Amino acid sequence: LYPHYGCIRRPIVHSTSWEDLVLWGSPATLGLLEADSIASDLWVVDPVQVPKFTEVAKRIRKDLQTLIQDAKDAGRDLPAAAQGYDAALVHTVSRLHHIPYRKNVLHLLVREVQRTLLESDGFVSYWTRFWPQFSKLQMVDEALPAATSQLMGAFTPDPEIAQKFASTGIPIWLIRSASTISQTHTHVKQWCQPSVPSISLCLEDTSPPSPSIWRGTADHRGKYINMHRYTITHLVFRDPWGQTIPVYNDSEFDPILRTSPSIGIVRRPTSSSTVMFTSRPTGDLPNSTILPEYVQYTSVTGVSASTSTSSSLSFPAVPAKRPSESGSGRSPKKRKSLKPGFHAPPEPPLMPSKPSAWFYAFEDAEVDLGLPRQMSQDLRHFFFPSATLFANASSPARQLANIMNWLFMRTAWIGHLMSMHHPHGLQAQEWRDLLGMTAYHSRRGETTHAQQHAEQILDGIFPGHHFNQLGPTIVYHQRTLPTNCIPPDDVLRHIIWEVNEANLRMEVASLLTLEGDERNILQVDDILRPIFPGLEDTTFTFWMPIPNGQHHNHGLSADRWQDRVRSVTQLGRHLTCVWDDDAMPQPMLNLRTISNFSTVDFNADQFHALEKIIAKYY
């Protein structure tokens, strides 16, 4: 289907290379482990193997970005698949990072990650090593180079393509009609008859069977397209606990270009014989056996998204309100004290004396972290639990329950968020009941209202699912912790940093998708990257912010003054795009005057004021 498929690396039998194992090993060979999480029957890839996938992805992505930059510098066009592969590497590999799945879904994910890695690597090889040689003139008597034995190669009925591939060393087989071959000079070893084409295809072996994802002839390009559209849809907007996502087809769909989860699929009921397009296509339908009256054309609008993205939760997403100047007269909030003995990292010498880090600006502005919604903390929805649940030592038993219950359900909750087109969280009281459920038993041993509420929340998140019991130990970032005592301060600091960072990322992403075109929350990756930069040699993972040795040295909490100014103003610029000019507060309008990061020269007071402006109106 695509010329670079011929440059995919072939499997090496009995190879001892861990890279070959990552690219070609079966899920069983790689190792699948039952997840240590609150929801049962969920599996993860062996944690020993996950970093190997990341290393291979980083190498391929580095080569791919070099190819893109070189082509840009040379004024040469590359297929749009270059950007598609770049996004695919990030979003597929990141889903292997300790996020639990049903076993058959995990098998599908591992194979999809391997397909993405192999095709991306083949794409880089084709356009870097082989494509430039196609334009070279070849002498008539010049011998063809030996075929590269490490590549899969390709079949073609086109002699010209076969000649080009052979001249560069890509293995190629020329398919010819038997009627064109001289029977007197050809020894026929075996005649074979192709099998009857399949009319349906189902990727999941479930009972009852999942709907078929393709009905048509086996040699139709649409079958291949549907396989990958289904796979990506299933992995991005899946319910990992039982529901099957409807099938969406697009006659113009390129399975590589659209591998990114930014395609913004609208969930709505459909049968396996219904074809849905994200826009009205040109040309013939991909399957001529489907009658036109069964074809639905969808536009991704606010109305359709709000009516078709229903979740199994009974807690509806809170409609966002635009901030107003009249809402600034609230009574000041009391500061929440941290646990005695738990202290934030020391202030860097170049930071303002107050606030010492970005998150203090939200307190000084007397607003909550999630304020596009302008409501009290008890009513707003948190994507992740508030850090105060883990830092408040007024009740050690409750604090311990909050921490351990969160660590126990952490990966399953992230999987739940990933299953929603527009993720939303729980209210503060719901988080308190859910995480503190083992600390809410009455003195008589009876189940309290809070305990019943927690069980209802769990049933709403994971309907019809069995739940595991918390064991004597739990693993958090490769560190085994006993569940009968509060973690050490360094681990507790990681936990608090992680939920704060994850909440902020999700809130900013949610805010930036409130207005304008209806977009999936993951489509704002390109905006979030400058605001939440990570280490250059790491694969960006939106859902799993990973604390490094120094917790507050990047982005909004950077140690270096200029780095922090850059991230804050970057956030401010994007926030100014949320409001119409006539509704935008004047301080936010002033942010548009900041045009060049290198010329920004704030003193501590000005920068503190800028942080408060962004925090208040955000």
C-alpha cells in the first residue's frame, strides 16, 4: 500500500537483541502481569520491558524529527505521514506505561505499538537511505546491488517500480501473469489457487463476538484501513472494562496520518453495517455493498458531542462559565497547612520571595486550581484528587487511607479518563468518600453513608466489575511500599507533586478546548508542550507526569527565572485566545503585548502580578 512498507525490518530468528524482542516479540514472550489495581482482570506489560519500548521509540522519533528538519531545510516535501508517525509514536508508546487493560486489549495494544515502531522505522529508512537513490542514473550494464537482507521487501506487478527498488537494494518480487511467461523456459514448481475472499473481519475474540469491523472483499484497501482505524479508536477512546466502541470508516482515511488520537471521534450508536464519515467524502464509498441510505455523515459539533459522549458515571461534567469581574468579592480562603515534617523544596535564589513556586499564585489570587468554572472547591470537579487529601495529618488513619486507596486505583482511574472523549473528574466530596472509604466505618462496625457513597462511585466508574483487595504492599514508580504506614517524605512529595501536576495539565487542556472547534482534549498537546516541557530525551506522556530528581525545575515551576517567565507568558498567550475581545478582562488583553520572550524583563513584583492575573482569570 505504501512504498516504505518494503523497508520494514524483518524478524531475525533466534535473535538475542532486546530491540528485536521489542519489535517482534509476542505479548506472551514480552511478559504480561496482572495489574495490582482496584479493578480486577486487568493486565499490564512487564515493567522491565516498558523502558525498552520507550528507548526504541526515542531513537526512531529522533531520526524521524531529523528527517523532517532536513527536508524542511532543503525545501523538500515529505508525505503528511511524517507528522502522523511522530504523533503515533508518542500516543501509542505512552499507553504502555503501567496503564492496565483487559488482556485481549493489551495484546492488541502491544501489536499496535510494534506496528507503529516498525512502520515509523521503515518510513525513516525509506526516505533517508533509499529514496535519494531513485534519481541516480544507472548504467545499462551496471550490476544491481544485493538486496538488503534485513528488510521485509515488497511485491509489485509494476516492472518500473521493481527496477527502482532493486536498484537501491530493497528486496522486491515482481508479480507477472502466467500468460506472459514462456512455458518452454519456465519450470512450474507448484500451482496454487487463492482462497475465497473473506467478507467479514473481527479483531476481538469475545463472547458474544464483537461486531465485525469490515464487510467486503478481502483485497479491498478499506479492510486494511478499517483494521487500523478500529485499533486506534479502540485504544484511544476505549472502555477497558467491557464496552465495545462503534466502528467508524472514512474513504479518504490514511491509517498512518490519522494514527494520532486527535481525530476527535464522536461516539454514537451504530451497527456494524453502518458507515460513518467525519466529513462528506469525495469519490466512491469504501464498501459498495452498503446502501447509501445507511451512510451517516457527522459533523463534530458541541451538540453532537454533548449528546453522544455519555459516560457510565452519574456525575455530569460541570458546564464552564466565563470569568467575570463581578466575582472577585469572595471571602478569602484559609490556607491549608501541610503535614508537620513535610516541607516543600527550598526556594531557588532567583525566584521571587512570594510566591516561591507557581502553585502559590493560585492561593494568593484566592482562586482554586480549576477556575474556568468559578465555583467553590466543594462543587468543582477535580480530574485527580486534591493534594490536601494526602498532606493533611489531622487524622493519620484517614490520611493513610487516602494515600493507599489512591495508589491502588491510580492506574485504573487514568485508564477510565482515557476512555472518555471529554474527560471529567469527581467533586471534592466524592474524592474524599472514595479515597477514605476504609477510614469511614462506624464504631459499631456498620457501613456509614460515606462508605456506601464510595461504593456507589466505584460501581459508577467500573460498572459490573469485581474489585480487588488492597494487599500488604503496593508498587509506586518501581518502589515497593507497605500499605500499613504513611510513605516516606520523598515518596509523599512525589505523590503530591504528581496529582498537582496532573490536575493542572488536565485543567489547562480542558480550558483550551472550551471554545472554538470541538476538539478532543489530547489535541492540545502542541500547546501544552511549551507550558509543561519535559526533558528532551524523554517521550512525552500526557497522562502520566513523571517526577524527576528535582520536582519543580520545568515549566511553570522552573527554577530558572527566565524559563518560568517563558512558560507563564506562554500559558497567558493561549488563555487570551479563550475569550472574545469584548469579553476579555483588560489584564488578560495586556498579555498580548508580550511578543518576544527574549526581551521580557520582569522584576519580582511584576512577575508575581502576572501570575496572579493568569491564576485569577483562569
